[in-house]
Amino acid sequence: MGQAVTLRQVAAHAGVSRQTVSNVLNAPQRVDPVTLRKVQAAIEALGYQPNRTARSLATRQAGLIGYCLARMPGRSLFMDPFLHTLTEAIEETGRRMLVFTAPEGAQGIETYADLIAQRAVDAFILSDTVDEDPRHTWLASRGVPFASFGRTWPKQGEQPGPWVDVDGAGACAELVRRLHSAGHDQIAFVGWCQRVTMGAAKDRQRGWQDECARLGLSEQAAYADSDSMDGAARAAATLLDGPTPPTAIVAASDLLAVGVLGELRRRKLRPGHDVWVTGFDDSVLATSVEGGLTSVRQPTEEITSALVRLLDAEHGESGVLLAGQIVCRSSAPVDL
């Protein structure tokens, strides 16, 4: 393997100084267009690859955006494609993602502090937010750039830092309205296990609950005892064995909805006929089950582009709330 091409060699090939080459790499707006094109041609001809460490020391920027990968297996059905799309959106800006793990809650702050101290990243994208999430306040108080996918629902004041979220409450309320218009008066909810503290979980339940109250419907809710299809099936069994079994069930995620479908089929009940079922996320599961699952699609590309835009914005919008799209399939033909 040959030696790496140096900055000096690029400068000699282009007939310019090393500082000019450095400006082309780090501050191209300072270079006149003719020289810029000449140096870029030399870089391409020689196959020069900038040394990221040296460039970081010179510019005090790492060219990396940090993202913490949460340990939530059920959520990965949506978060995996989300992470791929986010990575592509960041790479389009000339930067890359640094994916890491950290303990949950306040203990995880040490990981963020270590990355900042090492200047390993320039900013963070946060996700899997929980109520009063400590990361947002900690980063904002230190002037560290970040953008959050999800709200933290602070008890007082506004959420620190910019955020993007999907209106889970609005989507679940719309599901209840459509189910009620289709003739359902017993519309139940199956949620994540009580250990899950994500704001999204409460937001989706809130939409179902508020719309049931507005329509004068009784509220029936059950919670999976684990973030799994089996846990959701047991929650559905509790509802179906109750004094007024539901004729429709709104599940907080596709994973939970598929568990509900499994329990219905075990009882020889027909989804979309005897009991209607809806999910959330429009993941691969929604098209994998027999007949398909009615679900709420999150606008992944809009979410990621908004996160990158807010990450780089010095002023302007601090929060972006996007609508989910109800995708109708045979488990609940609510395409009204």
C-alpha cells in the first residue's frame, strides 16, 4: 500500500500554498472560484483524503454528529429505518454520524460529557425522549448544539432546545373518530408496559383517551407486561375477557398490534370483522401480517430533514410538529 497523499503534495500539484489548500477544505468561501476549482481538481487527481484528526484540531470541529442508540427492541421496528434516513441526511451536509450507547437517565450524561470533553462530536441528535429528559437541559445549559426527535413534556416552561415530533395524540384521536364513524362504541387501547416512560407512549394514549371522552365513549385500556407480542396478546385477552369486550382496539405500536391480532386469531375472531385493530409506525410488520395492519405512518424523511435543519439553524423555529398518515388495511377498514 502506497503512502497517503499529503497536503503539501496537493499544494504543489495545484501550484498554490498549503494554506490555500487548507482554506479549500475548511473555509471554501474564502477562496476565489478559479483557485477553488483548481485545488479541487488536484485533490481528485491525487486521491487526497483529509486527515480527520488534524482537521479537527485546526477547525475545532470533528465533522461528526453524536447519536445515542437506545436499548429498546420494540422501538427498533421504526428507529432502524429512521437511523438510516438520518445518517443519509447528515452525510448530505458533509458530516457523519457517531453512534454510541449510554446508560439511561442521569447516569448517561457522563457519556455525553466525555464525548464533548474529547471534542469527538460537534453536536447531538437526541431521540427516545422521556418526560423531563435530563439530557436536553444539560446540553442547553452548556451551549452544546443539539436537536431532539421527541418532546420531553416539561412541567414548567418550554422544552430546552429545538425539537421535532410526530403528533401521536392527533393521529390516535383521528383513529378513534374514524372507528366511531364506522359504528364502534367500545374502542379500547393497548399500551406499552408501564416501565416504558417515553413521551410518545403517553402522547398516543392521550389522543385516544381525549377523543373517547369527547365522544362520550367508555375508556378501556390494558398494558403489555413486556414490550413483546406475547405481552400485547395478554393485554388483549384481559380486554376481551372483560364485561364489555371491545369491538375495536387502538394499539400504541405495530408490535403491540400484531400481538393483539394473534390473540384474536387464537380465539377464532376475525380482525377487521369481529374486532378492528390499528397500530402505529407503519413498520414492516404492518404489511407482513395476513390482510395487512391499519397503522399510522411517521414521515421519516420530513423528520430527519427537519432535525438537520434545526441543528444548523442559529435562530428561528424551535419546535416542529408533524402529522402522521393513517394507512388503511384490512385489520381496520377506516379509510373514510
